[in-house]
Amino acid sequence: MRSANCSPISYPMLPPTHQHHMWDAWDMAAEICLSQLPSLVEDPNAEFQPSPFFTEQLTAFEVWLDHGSENKKPPEQLPIVLQVLLSQCHRFRALVLLGRFLDMGPWAVDLALSVGIFPYVLKLLQTITPELRQILVFIWTKILALDKSCQVDLVKDGGHVYFIRFLNSVEAYPEQRAMAAFVLAVIVDGHRRGQEACIEAGLIHVCLKHLHGSVQNDAQTEPLFLQWLCLCLGKLWEDFTEAQIIGLRADAPAICAPLLSEPQPEVRASAVFALATLLDVGFESFRDGVGGDEECDDEEKSRAEIIIIKSLLNVVSDGSPLVRAEVSVALARFAFGHKQHLKSIAAAYWKPQSNSLLNSLPSLANINGTVSGNIVSSHIGPLIRVGNDNSAVVRDGRVSTSSPLASTGIMHGSPLSDDSSQHSDSGILNDGVCNGVVHHSRPKPLDNAMYSQCVLAMCALAKDPSPRIASLGRRVLSIIGIEQVTKSVKSAGGGGRPGEPTTSSPTPRFTGLARSSSWFDMNGGHLPLTFRTPPVSPPRQNYLTGMRRVCSLEFRPHVMNSADSGLADPLLGSGSVVSERSLLPQSTIYNFSCGHFSKPLLTASDDSEELLARREERERFALEHIAKCQHSSVSKLNNNSQIASWDTRFETGTRTALLHPFSPIVIAADENERIRIWNYEEASLLNGFDNHDFPEKGISKLCLLNELDDSLLLVASFDGNIRVWKDYTLRGQQKLVTAFSSIQGHKPGVRSLNAVVDWQQQSGYLYASGEISSIMLWDVDKEQLVNSIPSSSDCSVSALASSQVHAGQFAAGFVDGSVRLYDVRTPDVLVCTTRPHTQHVERVVGIGFQPGLDQGKIVSASQAGDIQFLDIRSQRDTYLTIDAHRGSLTALAVHRHAPIIASGSAKQLIKVFSLEGEQLGTIRYQHTFMAQKIGSVSCLTFHPYQVLLAAGAADSCVSIYADDNSQTR
């Protein structure tokens, strides 16, 4: 236009484009086409060569994809790529390139949407070309992971049918069908029209069919697919009675329940979410007469609720905080619907009388055989009934002995029933009219034993080792009118006397586990070659567990809305009349799972090479030092061998210690569960923190998980609670990765469990026992209890050691002096039993596998002071006995690779022996001015790859001793 002396003007004003260099490309394309005219005119049979313009632009875009990034100039070809989508011959390539671009991150999706991609990809949903389906589903996954608002247009244009059809197509790969389930979940998320449209298209039956198929099928179904089928169902019937009734009629609770034992925590949590959203049925009145009682009778609802609650009670003590958080949210929904009945039962428990609380709980009459004692995982602390009458405060955890559960009189007429004590929640949880709108239809009361199990489960959650779950548990208890009184031992000034109804001090906010996308490995022919992807995580040697999935604490807030809404707010809104919904804690698994699709799915993470290089370097270091340990003759270890001494300033002395394998670091912990980390070469304190706010009995064991990578610190408390920390050496930056109770099913009323645990890196198993009749076997990677092995003894386990060579093998020492060897790979698990400590029958204080490859060679030390060497496989008797300390042995350490053991006594003495029984040295308290005093020895530990011994004593001192031959770094 400018060549015709016209100046184009627009409003609002556009930037000048007449000098844009794309005009040169356009000129060239026009020239190429026009230059063919003479030959076409001369020869009628000549063939017109189509312009290569679009092909070249796609190639230019592909080059940009190989080298571009968010920080570089955005690709100029993007608008042209959208135009190319209209051309059938280039469409597939353009879509694949567009998919690669959108995978670069939310900024790329944002850019594509701003250029106008939406109408193009919406229109393409009407095509039936099979090869476009996978890439179209991928593109829509990327768009909806950023912008949920597209759900309205998708439903309006009937796009949901395309994804339901894809979800139901057996030839598509499960990872891609998981994406279709994600798209459908977003379509129905909080969108009533979307829910209705998907129900009409039969989505509930499609999802249930595939879930049912996966349960029937022995082969492992792609976890991501199962996870999103559950989340899609949960979103579909969330707050939508009609969908819930369809789900119940299709037997959804029975189909979802088996998924609660899947190995992936995300799948289990999603299954809990799907079951929890069904729990709304039965306690919301059907508004405006939509779906009345004639559609789904009370019997049917009650039956479904019983199935759901039974299933949920099985996972109250799941190893994953992600799962337990969803169980808490589900129990809150249940409590909200049944609070009349739950309150009366809870009130009856907490009548102030004489005996201990746990005696008053009924023996958990086995509702379904497996729940039994697993729910209560720790002694329930003092709890009180919330009310204006504070005289009913329970002191010291003492409450009624009578079990009121058998009497049904409480349900209605009793003075403690809810009808007469509506003030008991301070008026916040009123049951009548809320805002004058919603009326509750009272649900049919379930079995009393079921209610009592629910109250127990809620109490267990309120005492959860994870602060986030504990705060959720307390919110659930507040719904049924109970406030928990927990007094922080470390609260400033020791405020709050036991009798005062104070709520617990605010706990640090713990927001679950963020997991990497290591499932999403789409290679292996799942997609056409142009769309094939490299594996997401680097190949990993099989002896390393996948614990590295546990990478960070924060839920990445999903862009649609805050991921953590409702979890950390104050207990309830103050004074203002709040809607019934806002009283309930909100589920987080959906938003947490959505984050997976916001991340790049087609490229490997950049840091994998660096990780591999560091692991190789550490492996090399370990192998060199193992060889040195095995072949070196240990000379002497005595007071002169001390290379470092550290006053930990623990008031109660050092309880346990650990030497870091690849850094000059020692980690120590005390009775009050304080953990301190010290660099012994630089003599500097690196970090110190409290394991948790309510310490009871101290820390029984420290272990390092994944020592070849960024290791995690596993801290086991004497009450059986396990907490795993990352970044523990960085001052003030330690983060709690996961926490769970490793000992379950113990008898109520056992005050101290004296838990003993050990970690086995090759198998990824954590073995835990104590004053219970079994040994718990946890798969830490799956965060799941794999097996509960009967200890085959009347006595409790006092020492536990796992083999570092043979995965699945471990030994246990008992209070009666017996030793048992177990192997989880054998059918009976128990390999053999022996009683090495015959002279003085006292408890086994320490046990360990001898260095080397021999399977049954064990060293066992008893409190009486004798150390026994056993070869369990070949002979029952001990082949060597050392009388190390008379009647006062307190600690034993066996080196992982060097032929050396050490024992400590209450008489301020450490002795070091070779495997032949020769004494290599004594470390004692000497009366010299400079000598370092050691108190009663409380813990001994060897460095895994060097001859270094760390000793902790009752007087807060940790000393480190080195062999004369070993060159410490």
C-alpha cells in the first residue's frame, strides 16, 4: 500500500510491519511460483512444483526448537505453523513440532495461545484421522495444564467425546490414555455442564471398566493411567449427586478399593480421593428435588459408605503422607455427615473417669479382619471435649473405663448426645440451617463399632509424625467436637499446663511429596518416530532404590488455583457464618498430580549427567577404600588414635551417631530428638535442628538413604516414627521429605515401644520392630508396608541388623538372648534360631553381619558383656566367644568391610577386636590433664569405607578415632 502512496492506519495502532524481513521470504516464495509460469505456458504437460515455503518455515521452526529457549527470542515461525495446520499435507509435522514447542513450558503454551492456536486445535478435534489423535491429545494436555478455562469451549463444541473415545481405545498406549483422562478431569473440574455432558457420554462406565480390567489383569498397568482414571472419576462425581448415584450403582467402591494396595503412593492417594468424593452421598440433602431418595435408597447408600470407610481404615497408617492426607480429608467428609453419631461416641470415650483412655476403647472388633489393631499407631495423648464447661478437662490422659459403645441409649436421649450439646463446638459447626439455605438430611446411623474405629483412626491421624497430617487430623477431630491437647516440650517458657485446654503449638507446614516424572517414559514405539522421546530418568543400577523420586517438599501450586487451599488455614473462620464446604479440609492430590503435565514430558532433565558423574566418582572412591579395608591389617585403636572430639552440648548425652561416607561429617542425636551435624576436619557445626516438636523417648537410629546420590537422612525414634530429611547439612534449610509410623498393631497401653530399625540399601527395605510380636518390613520407595513377619518369639526384639550384601536378609537379637536369622526371599522367612548367650541370659544389645560375603556369619553382643561369633548356616553353636565387659556392655559396632569390631561399656571403656578375637586396643578414661574424658558409652559407629570409629557418650561428647594405618582425608 505504501508503494501506492497510502499509509495504513489502525486503531489501536499496530507496530510498523512494512520492513519485516518475512516479506523477503514471501517475495522469494512468490518469485519461485511465478518463475515457473513460462515453462508451464510452453509445455502443457509440465508439472507445477508446489512452493517449498511452508516446508522451509517448518524446518526453520524445527531448528529453533533444537536451539531455542525461554530466554531467547521467540520463534517468528509460530503464526505460520498455525496456518500450516490448515494444509492437510503438512498438518501432522506441524502438530508434532507444535507439541514439542508447547512442552518447553507454560511460557510456550502462553505464547501459542496469544498467537491464536485455540480455534485451530479445537477445530481439529472434529477430524477422525487416526494418526493425529496422539499428538492432539498431547497438545490439549499441555494447553489445559496451563489454562483450565478452555473447558467451557471444549464442552460447547463437543470436544469431550473425542477424548472419551480416545480413553476407550485399546490400541493407544496407557501413558497417552492417561493424558486423555487428565483432559477429561479438567473438563469436569468444578464445571457442572462438563460433568453432565461426560455422564451422558458414559464416561463413568468407561473409567470403571478400565479400572476393573486393571485389577483383574495380573500385568502391571501404567500407574499414571490408573492415577488419572481415579482422579477423573473423583472430579466427575465431586458434589454431583446424580453422578455419585450412577457410580454407586456401577459398584464403584468395590472397583476402587483394590487400588489402595497399589505400589505407587500417587495411585493409592488418587483412589482414596475417588472414594472420598463418593462419601458426599447420604449426607447432603438433594436440593431442588434433584435425584430423590427414590433414586438411591438409604440402604444402598449405607452399604456403600460401609465399604468405603472399611477400605479407608485400611490405609489410615499408610507409609505415604500423600495417602494419609487424602484419608484425613475423606474422614472429615464422613465426620461432617455423621457428626451426631460420632460426637456421642467420642463424648462417651472422654467422660472424665479413672482409667487409661486406651483401655476404654473397645477391642477393635474386627470389622473386616485386617483393620484390627493397625489403626492406632501411637498412644493417644490427653484429649478433651470442647465445650463451655472446662471442668470436664481430662487430666493425664485418664478417661472412662466403661465402654459405652454397646449401649445405643447415647445416640438420642443421653445428656452427652449431640442434641443437647450443640454449643459444644462453640457454635461453629451448627447442624441446623447454615446460612438459611442448606438443610442436612440426617444419614442413617452405621454400626457403632464402625464409628468407634473411625474415632480411633481420627486420633491416630491427629498424632501423625508428619506435622501436616497431624494438623489435618486435629481438624477432623474438631468436627466431632474434640480438641487435642498436646504440649510442646520445647515451647517457649514451657507454657500450657497439662490440664489447660490449649491447642498445640503451630506445626511447621508440611506439604507432601513432590515427585519427578520418572513414570513418563514414552519411548519404545509408543509414538511415531518424529515424536519418540528419550527416557526421562537416567538408567539406574538396580541396587539403588528409586527414593530419588522424593525430591522436594513443596506442592508446586498448580497454575489453575492454589494447590493447598484450605489445609493450613486456621481451624475455622472466626465468628463469621461460613458455608459448610469451607469447614472441610480440601484434597490436594488433584492439583499435585496436575503439576506433572506442566513439566516437560519429552526431554530428559539436564542434571542427569551431572548426577551420574558424581555417582560414578563416589562408587570409585567406595570401591578403592573397600579394597583397602579388606586387605589392610588394622594395627591399634586407642586413646592416641583420637583425631577429633566434639562437645555436642546435648544435655542428655549423645544417643546415636553416624559418620557420612563421603564427607568429613558426623551426625549425632540425643534423647530429646535434637540432631546436630558437625564437620570434624574443620571442627565446625554445620546444622542443628529438632526432629519434631513433641519428643518422647529419643532417637534410636540414624541411617543414610541413597548414599551414592544426594543422600537423605532417615531418623527413627523410639516410638517407631520414621522421618526422612533432605538438605540436612545446610543450616536452617533441612526439609522433611516424608514421615510415617513404622510399627503398627501394637497393644494399646504400651507406653514405650523401644523401636529398633535398620535400613537395607540394595532392597530398599526398612526393617522395624520393638515391643511387638512381629517385624515390620517396609518398602521405602513404595512407602508401603510389604510384610509383617512374625518374630516367632514371646520376647521382644532388642537389636536388628540387615545384611549389606544379601538383599532381603536380616538378623534379630531378642531380650531373652536368642538370635534369629531371617530371609524374606524364603517361603518361611525365618531361616534359623540360636541361643548363643547361655552363661548369663540377658538382652542382646547389638548385632551385626560380619564383613565379607558369608551369608550366616553374625556377631552378637549381650548386656552381660559377652560377644559371640556365630556361623548360623554351618553350626548352631558359637565358634568364638569374647568376654569383653563384665555385665555392662552398652554398644556394639561391626565394620562393614574391615575385619574389626568395637564394643562399649557403661564403665567408660571401648574395646576394639579383630574377627579372630584378638584385642586391638582399648580406649579408656585417663586421669591426665589433657586426656578427653568419655562417659558411659551410649553409641558406637564405624565409617562405612574407612577405619574410623565414632563414639558417643552419656556426657554429650562425640570422639572420633582413626587406625594408625588409615589415611584420613
